[in-house]
Amino acid sequence: MAIDLENPSNFITTRVRQAVNWGRKYSLWPLPFGVACCAIEFMSTVSSYNDISRFGAELVRFSPRQSDLMIIAGTISYKQAPILKTIYAQMAEPKWVIAMGACASSGGFYNNYSTLQGADRVIPVDMYVAGCPPTPENLLYALTQLQERVEKEGLVPAAERHAGRSEARG
Ligand code: SF4
């Protein structure tokens, strides 16, 4: 009897999907978009003391093509916004984004002519981390929350996950 691999209720494909999602959850490769002081806390998060490798996310990559988790750490100016968009577009699917800190989430206290009022004005954001700056524990908590979503959502591309939401708030 032929097995219908397209059928989501198929026992075998369901188990394979669960295994893939479990593996993906513990092998996120972060790309730091570090543009201001929050990046210092990111460095602390990946250091031995806070040890992000406990969560399988220690393989920091500076090539977007080798990354599936962008961590935006810092204030984004309007001039940097197109760069952020380009780097995001170059990342491998499925991909996720954490906005680390008040500036990346909402512009923070830089409500002025030069500052983007949150990364989600130009790219979809999956997780926001409060704080100025957030502590490494804040960021690690966000990572574990994101991991739960990764396990549930699996290989769904970012554009599909964010369908129905407005990509840019402004
Ligand atoms: S949230 Fe605070 S610590 Fe982070 S980049 Fe903005 S001003 Fe700096």
C-alpha cells in the first residue's frame, strides 16, 4: 500500500516532522545585528558565564546565508533600515527574528528624526525582549520561548508565518 506523504495525519511524516522540529529548535544559528549598546549584552549572553550553548544556539554566524535567527541588538537608524532588510532577505528559510531591547523593539527613548521606531517597521519580528538593556537572562528567556514556537511551527517559512500580520507597522 502506498503511503501518502502529503497527508499531515500520516503517522510517519508526523514523526519525521516532530524530529526535524526538535532538532531545529536546538540548533538555531544566530546572526547578531549589533548596532548599539545591547550588543554588549549579547556578547555577554554568548560568553562562557551565561553559556547560550546550553540552548544549542552558540554557533554565531556573520553570514546571513548561514543563519536562521537574527538578533537585532541596538538602535536602528533610518539609514540602516535598508541594510537590515537586505540582510534579513539573505537569510535561510525558515528564519526567525528577535528584537533585543527597547530600541530594536520600538525605537526606545530615541523618538527622533533619525531612528526607526522598531525593527518591525521593516521586517517581521517574532520575539521582543524588554529592557534597556535586557539582561542576558532576558534574552535567554526569549530564546527558550522562541524555541517552543520553532518546535510547533517547524519548517513554515517566515512569510507564511507572518501572513495576515502587517509586515511593517508604519
Ligand atoms: S535599548 Fe538601551 S541598551 Fe539597548 S541599544 Fe537601546 S539605549 Fe542601548
